[in-house]
Amino acid sequence: MAIPGGEQAAGSKPVVVKKYANRRLYNTATSSYVTLEDLAKMIKDGGDFIVHDAKTGDDITRSVLTQIIVEQEQKGQNLLPISFLRQLIGFYGDSMQFLVPGYLEQAMVSFARNQDQMRDTLRATFGLFPFGQFEEMGKQNMALFEQALKMLSPYGGTAGSEKPASAEPAASATATEDPRLKRLETQLETMRRQLDALTKKGS
């Protein structure tokens, strides 16, 4: 049975959805009103859409996608840890804000690629837990986190790395160090320990 959002051929242009003042969403491809749940299912089915304000014509896709995430979170399907949300909010208005969107996008692309590999491995091994493959994927994701820390660090590296000769004295660097970087480094170390424990369990 076709969903209200309508099916979308692979590689086709995004469906145009119009949002009216009464908050109703209108799918121009199917000439029908849709809900946020319909749009969420469209994405899960591999479709794509853009949303325009029916009155002004402004692109409000980002706002609608955010509303979909909020609705999913309220249903108990929690994907966003509270610590992540706090850190994300903290970067708004920060001098490093411009780095965050690109990093998050690349991290999700990498995760999606690993997800496909994990599914293929599980199918190939008929349910056997592939420790070796998970270990390699975990290392790849850890490398992404380490790269992000290097970009966000005042010295272009993680804590404890060698500082350039032109850097200010250590005492001054400590005083100006962003506490969020310290939290990220702590979480990174925790993930390392968990990965090591998982590897030992599978060996």
C-alpha cells in the first residue's frame, strides 16, 4: 500500500513539500497532505524532499527535519545522547562552529558505510558475531574522533602532543584550554577502553 508521502524513484529530484500557515504539509508530487511521520518514512525508504514556506517560498527544510528528529525523540526512539546535545549546543556561536557541520556529516557517512559492512558480515556468517570486523570498524571511527580533536585543539593536536616552538608557555595554554576539549578527550579514552575490552572478549 502506498504511503501518503508517495514513492520516489531512485536518483529523481527531491519532492517539493509546501508548509502552510496552519502548519499543514502538502506533498506537491502526490497532491496530498502529509505528516511529519510520512516524511520520516519517506527518508527511511530512501526518498528525499525539500520544504518551502507556502507564503514566502523560503527553504525551511532544515527546520522541518529538526521537527522530525524532535518528534522521533519524543516517541522514545532516542538516538542523541544528552552529553552530545549539550556539547552541540555549546558550539553555537563558538569560533569553531564552522567545523562542526562538516565533521558531523563525514562521521555519519562513515557510520552508514560501516553499518552496511556489519549487515553484510552478519549475513555472511549466519549470525556469528564478527569481532575482527567490528574491531576494524571501531578503529576507523576512533580515527575520526581523533581527527576532530586535532582540528578543535588550540595546537592542532590532542592533549599531551608536542606543541610548536611558537606556542605560549604551558601554564598559559592550560588556563585558556577549552573544557569541552577535555571532555571530548576523556570520552575518547573511554571509547578506547571499551573497544579494547570488546576485542579481548572476542579473542
